[in-house]
Amino acid sequence: MKDDIDEARDWLGHEIDCSSCPHLELKAAERCRVQHACVNDRYARRIDRFFNWNPELANSCIGHSHFEVRAIAAKHASIFLLPPLLDDPEETVRWNAARRLPKRLVLRLRTDVHREVRIRIASVLDDAELMPMIADSDYYVRLVIARRIAPSLLGRMIDDSEPEVRRVVARRIPREWLLRMAGDPDAAVRLEIAQRMAPEQLSRFRYDPDWRLRYEVASRIGAGEIADLTEDSDGFVQDMARSRLTGRLERSGEIPR
């Protein structure tokens, strides 16, 4: 079954001519098929299928003019032929080579000009190898690092310029560091901090400008400290505080059940 109904064309838009292909003998052996498994096709899926059927041909194709061929050949070629591909002008080729090479050879891609390469590199490195990347110019690179690096190494990311990065940091830092982020300018970050704090630490958020923080306080702070929250400007906070206060009074017998 054909992948598409279009005519077979190469990456330059020319119609594919099997008679001039250096791999013509593969056609007779049913190891390639126009519009299905063809190294000359413009579609990556068909190129990928070609190398799945003929992985032994990858070595001879890592210098191909079409970057999709180089990138897919890199998945199958001898690992000893891959280091030069780390300097390929196409980021997809660089990454496909990097994913198969020893880390000591790919560490220089931590400063690759393309964010996608740096993101992927960050996803496979270990703590010490990630440290030079925590100040990367791209927020998503830093986000990946914040998710992967050991919590004890997150101190340098507490003041990251991107709130989404700081939210991840807030979820993962050691609990003894939570107060260092309690004054974060972003309410979503403060909420992450408040949700991890012990009830006795929540008083600092009782007058927070964001109702979600005050609701967190009203729902978890000691029942003896919530009276003023029953008059909060937000209805949800009021309801939570009044409900907890009523429950406390009922348990103490101050009001009948």
C-alpha cells in the first residue's frame, strides 16, 4: 500500500528515475520500492524504510547531499563514521549522530546554535555535565535541566528569569530551601512553594494578593489561626475558612453538631 498518492519525486523536486539509481539491483530483489522504500525520495518516511530494509548501505550515504538521507543514515551507519556529522550544517543530522556517540564526544553540542539540539542533549546528560547549561539562553533548555538535575543542584536556578522554570524548581528543591522562594514575584511559583510547606509555615501567605495562596492557607493552616480569613475578599477563601472554623467549634463542643 502506498504512503501517498503523489508521484515519486526526489528532494530537488525531480521525478525519480529508477533506471539511473546506483541501487537498481535492489528493486529486483524487492529491497526497495518506489513511493514506499526509496533512498532518493523526498519524504523521510520512505527514506527511513529504505534503510530499515538495507542498513548495510548507510555507511555509503552519510555524505549524501540531502540532509534527510544523512540524518537517517546516521541511525544505521558505523559509529566510527559518525564524529564528523557533529559538524553537519543540519541540526537533525548532528543530533542523530550525537545520540549514538559517547558523551565525551557530544558535550560540545551543549552550546549548539540550534535550541532543539541543546534540548535533546540536555535530556541525556548527567548532573555534572548539565551544570554548564543552567544559564542557557533558551528557557526550554533550562526547563529540561530543571526537571532532570539533582534537587541539591537547583540552587542556581531559584532566580531563573522564566516563571515556568522556577515552578519546576519549586516542586523539586529540598524542603529546607522553600523559604528562599516564598517571595517569588509569580503567584504560580508561590503556590507551588505553599503546597509543599508545612501548615505552620503558611502564615506568611495569609494576605497574599492571589486568592489561591490564601485558599491554600485557609485549607491547611491551624484551625485556631483562620478566623480573619472568614472575612476574606474572595468567596472561596471565606467558605473554606468558615467551614474549617465551624468544624473546629463543633469538635470542641462550643456549638452543637
